[in-house]
Amino acid sequence: MTDHPSSEGEGENRLVAERRRKLADLRAAGNAFPNQYRRTALAGQLHATWGSHGNETLEAEPVEVTVGGRMLARRIMGKASFAKLQDRSGQVQVFLQKDVLGDEAYDAFRGLDLGDICWAKGTLFRTKTGELSVKASEFRVLVKSLRPLPEKFHGLADTELRYRHRYVDLIVTEETREVFRARTRIIQFLRSYLDTLDFLEVETPMMQAIPGGAAARPFVTHHNVLARDLYLRVAPELYLKRLVVGGFERVYELNRNFRNEGVSTRHNPEFTMLELYMAYADYRDLMDLLENLLRSVAASVTGGATVSYQGRDYDLGVPFRRLSIEGAVAHYNPSLEPGRLRDADYLRAACAQLRIPVKPGWGAGKLLLEIFEKTAEHELVDPVFVTGFPAEVSPLARRSDDDPFLTDRFELYIAGRELANGFSELNDPEDQAERFRAQVAEKQSGDEEAMFYDADYIMALEYGLPPTAGLGIGVDRLVMFLTGQASIRDVLLFPHMRD
């Protein structure tokens, strides 16, 4: 056999052709895709209910069941054979005998392929090796699989197959199925936690006339009837705060955002965010809420406060450290003078020395953030709240009463990655309008991620936004952390891929 790449494809084509021939035979014999066969039990239910019962019990009171699933293994031994059927709950073994099924049905089974979806009726018993099984009195193929499944270990290692053809990955890889079950449990827990705290879940527009709520490049679409361009939202923030103005004092949305940016192990053009807003609170209240939320969701997934991620244990039971952004830059760049971290000329020279590209119009706040992201962010391994972000890079956050250069904002870092962003909301409409104008100037100078001026949002603020704190949690990154996955593609069922 040659190792030429085309040989594998040619071999698969032959297998597909053979399976199509078998499907043609099924069509000729009658209904090739029957839909009248039902299940009375799942594999997991059978093992949970009858897994501890011996043959004496099962023979004394026969338990008749019907099961169905994808055939992932089989062993033919002359006049008797075994097959493993997999459903959503697990696998169950089926024992087939020629004398019981009859020649025609048994021969039909022998002609089946791995991947075929089958149905069986029979009674429970234990094999000589002690495995709970179904002794089939009837067996039927329900769906002929036309494509061969990958070899188990080849399938696990082939990342292109896993991401581009997730349905195949889910068939053959239990670990993948468990990651996405865990994702669902995590999202359910987040909702339950916030509902208990009297938050109201809402839905805001996915298509927006003005994209706002984050500094990001949006996707543009066009509405024919309205004859106008619309933008897929980069964040729901400005709409959620409109609701707080309207009297919904605790709101959250758990949904998709879209950003027309790059793809990486941490970024996907569409991703899931949890955003919440709480009136009569500040950023310190949100740090406490977030810390407790993470401990609680970790306990629901792992059973405790310790999370194992990429070969390292993280103890969420201890209080999270708090560190200012200037403190982080000074700590991880000992050659820099702490007293000059707001001097734009000094920071620009430091960026040149650190080989960090900058743009001419950037002020001290933006330069400081660039140095932080390039030199300190990846060093933040254990949970830490980074606080004191400059106002220049926080156009929606409230300025600090003690230091107008900074805002009352934090970001949570774990394992060197940003997991959440929160701040006391800017509720001064005149200050917000001025910051929007500054963003527009940056956009006009070429910054595609700068924000638009949102006149309706300014009008909402003029009606009065109570003191409010807002929080955004990257749900995909949270799932990555809690399930031990290194890439965002491992927690998205259908990630975006390059051609």
C-alpha cells in the first residue's frame, strides 16, 4: 500500500461506493429509512437501573427493552455476534443469535457497517464476562451510514476533522461530548445564579444602526427594505444600560457578539458573552460578585474550588489578588521608572525600546495599556483583578473621584488571559458625549475600532442613569478554563476556520 495522500481518499471512495450499493439493496427491499421504531430505554438508564443486578434476578423477572443508536463496534462469531450501540447517554451491548433472529435477519446484520444507526428489541441479561447486554429478539437497521467513521485514535488527533466536521468528532470522541455537556451546565448555572439575585434576563438587538459598547471593528450588513447599512453588534452594553434608565435595575444578557477581527486560540469572530448591569453598585461590588460567582460555578462543574487547567491547579477558594495596571507594568518592567508611567513621551520611548508598535496620536493611557498587554498580561497566572485603567482606553467607564486619569474599572485575569471586564458606569451625559466625540476623532484618523457617536444613548443618559456597575464575562474563555481546553475552538461546536 502506498503512502501517497490520494490513496486514502481513493480507499474511502471505494468504501463509500460499497455502502451506497448496500443502501440501494435496502431501497429495493422496501423502506430504507423506517421511522416507526421507538426506544423504551437509553443505555445510561439501563446501566443505572439494572447494572447491579445479577443474571438470577434478570432471568426470574425478564426485562424487555427496545434500544437504538449508532453501531460503533461489533464482534461476529459464527452463529452469534455482539454489537455496541451508542445513544446520547452512553453505550449498550446487544447480543444477536442466528437461531433467534432467523437466517435473513442475521445475515442482514452481518452485512452492516460501523456507523449504521440500528434498533434492537430484547431482554436484559449478563454475559459470561459480566456485561449487561440486550439479548435481541429483533434487530433492524434504521439509517445506513454512507461514510466510514475515522479510526478512533486518528480521529482524536486530526484537529482539522474535529473542527470542520464536528459531527464526526462528537460521534467518536466521548471527551468532546463531555466538554459540550459541561458548557451547557455552565451556562445554565450562570443564568440560575443571576436569576436568584433578582436579575432579569433580556434580549437586545443583534443588528444595530450604531455599533457600540466596545472598541472593536464591526461586521456590516445591509437591510434592503430600510435601505440602510446595519452592524452586527460588538456588545449589548448601550442597550442594556438604556434598560437600567428605564427602571430595570438588574439586567443581564447571555448571547452572541460579533467582531470583525482575527482568529486565534482565544478569538473567534462570533463569541458568547454574559453582560450584566446592577444599579446602585460600583466596580468593587462587581469584583465581589464575580469572585463568588466563579467559585460557585467551579464547584458545580468540578465539585470543589480547585480547577485543573493545562497541567496546573488553580485554587479559586482563596481571595483573588488585586493589582493596579500601573503596579503591574512597574512590577514586570523593573527598568521603567514608576513615577513616569503617565508621561507620554517617556512611554513612547519605552515602547520603542520594548519593540511595541505605536501610533502618533496615542496618549499616555493608551501607551500604558499597550505596555501592560505586551509585557504583563501573560504573567498573570493566578486569579487577579487588575484595576485602575486609564480613562483614555475606557470610554464608557466612570472616572475615579480621586484620580481623573483613571477610571473605576477592572479586568480579571486567570492563566494569563482576560476573563472578564467590569466598571462603574459613566452616567454623566456631558462627559459621555465628550468621550464619544474623542472616539469619533480617533475613527476619523484611521482607528477602525473606535466607537461611533450615539446620540440616542446620550439622550437616555440625560433622563438619568442611576449609579450603576456593569460586567462582561467571556463565556467561551470561562468554559475553556473550567474544562481544561487550550483553544477556543475546543469549546465552540462550529468554530470559524480559514479555508
